[in-house]
Amino acid sequence: MTDERLKIYMAPMQGYTDVPFRNSFEKRFGGVEAYYTPFVRWEREGVRRKDMRDLNPEANRVTRLVPQIMAGSADEADAVLGQIGGWGYKEFDLNMGCAFPVVAKKGKGCGILPYPERVEDLLRIAERHPELSFSVKMRLGYDDPSECMALLPVLNQARLSGVVVHARTGRQQYKGDCDREAFARFARECVHPVVYNGGVSTLDELDALRGEMPYLDGVMIGRGLLASPWLAAEYRCGTGWDKERRMSALRGLHGDLLDHYARTLEGGEKQLLTRMKTFWEYLCPDADRKARKKILKARNVPEYTQAVFRLLQEM
Ligand SMILES: Cc1cc2nc3c(=O)[nH]c(=O)nc-3n(C[C@H](O)[C@H](O)[C@H](O)COP(=O)(O)O)c2cc1C
């Protein structure tokens, strides 16, 4: 039965899907085929220490982790691999989708999409490392959704294990409608396994995608999994979890994160509260508004934990 279901991949989300989140998510919820790390890149003197810690296999306990590299050329990607290559990861993802203006202006992330020759150069990393496999995560284009069609010859010739497409342009950032038609045109002509990404947050949407696009390899989900962490597990087992099961797993995830950040953040209670409150930007969007406000306004940890307890109880 599970063979008929789409694979679900956890999208990389800088500031959210870090090592404690991924480890606890897999333990408490699961249902995800692979976890993509937020992008790592070569900064002035190498990969940031924080990013190295996030990739360190000793800290990572998920079954399948795909480190994501952001680079504008094969040489730059190689520099990153030089630093993390010794850790034994066999598959990597290349970021061609990040829409932060500072990144895109430098021709990285989705800023590379209008330039097929630069994409071709970046993808040579796969030829240089035949022992590794590479996927790309891209958007339909930077300015225009037709850009992905112009990239097809380059992508189809490259040695790639898959292509994840966030069905928006860079200009759209994270808002506005996903262009499913443009995505489908691309997916039908792409020779690699194609994964859909963008705006999926319910079981019904997953079923509809499966029906609409039977050729999909899978679906990558970001904000939908932050909002409803049980989504992938429920989809995998083919039935919804009851409220008690959902809330008990969520309490577990929340507790793991609170423990982890209380132990590791050095900026005291204020920093801990700020860190924890960021999760509530996405978590349980249907929760009572007043209860959510209480969480966001909490001034100390006891106030915060009490507000979280109440919200989860009322769900
Ligand atoms: C806060 C935030 C951080 C993100 N960080 C990354 C990243 O590091 N690498 C990447 O490829 N995409 C990143 N994305 C994009 C997501 O992976 C995903 O493509 C996008 O959110 C659309 O999917 P969704 O609608 O399922 O969330 C980020 C998105 C958000 C909102």
C-alpha cells in the first residue's frame, strides 16, 4: 500500500529544521523519506562553525539526511565538499531556489536560474564526484516561470538523482499562487525523478497531487510540516491520528526543543524565549488566537510553558 503513496521529503528551512528539530521530529512523528538540511555555503574562511555542527553525523540521528550546498559554481561547491566531504555523506542537494535578494543578486540560489551556462558549470560538480549523488532544489525561474524550460537541456544532461521544484518564481518569494501548470510542463519533460514543492499542508492536497501528477517521485513539504508535524506520518499510514496522539507527540517535540535550546543557547532566558517563539509562527495555525497571543507575549519561561500547555490542551 505504501508503494502507491508519494514520498514525502522535509524541506530545508533555515532557522527551523536544524539538528535538534530533525532528530526530535523523526523520533516523535516520522513519515518522512529524507531530511534536507538548510543550505551551507562557503563564507569568507570556510563553512560556518554553526553549519558544521548542524551537519556533524555524530549529532544527526535521522535515517537519511541530505546536506544542501549553496554555490554559484562547481569550484565553490567543491570547496564546501572539501570541508564536509570526510563525513561520509553520499548524497547532496544543490540550492538553486533561495530567493533572499542578497543571495540572488550574487547569482546564487534562484539568481542562477536565468543563466543556463552557470547552471551547467555548477552541475559539473556531479561529474567531478562520480562517487556521490546530487539533486537540485530550484524554482520555476527567477523572473518568469518559463526559465525552467530553458534549463531543461542542461538539467537533463547532468548526472542528477532528482530535481525538486518549488512551483513559484524567485520574485514571488514565499507568497502567491504556485503555478502547477508550469510545474507539470517542466516535470513531464524532465528525465530525472521530480519532486513537487510549494504550499502543501493537508492529506487531501497530497491525494489530489497524486491523482493530478502520477509521474511525481514525491512531495517536499516545509511550512506544512511545521504547522502540522503529524502530516507525513498520517499520510504514510493512510489514516489520521487522533487528537491525543497528535498532541502527545507535539508535546514531546516541543519539550525536546525547549530542553535542547535551554542547554545550548548562551543568551539566557530572553534568547531562549525568542528561539521557541519562532516555531509558533507556523505551528498549529488553527489554534485559539488568544492562546497563541499568550505564548507570543510570555515574558519568562514559566509563563511561556504554561501558555503552551494551555494551547495544546485546548486544541
Ligand atoms: C524561513 C524559511 C527558510 C528557508 N530556508 C531554505 C533553505 O535553507 N534552503 C532551501 O532550499 N529552501 C529554503 N526555504 C524554502 C523551503 O524549503 C520551501 O521551498 C518553501 O518554503 C516552499 O515550500 P512550503 O510551501 O512547503 O513551505 C526556506 C523557506 C522559509 C520560509
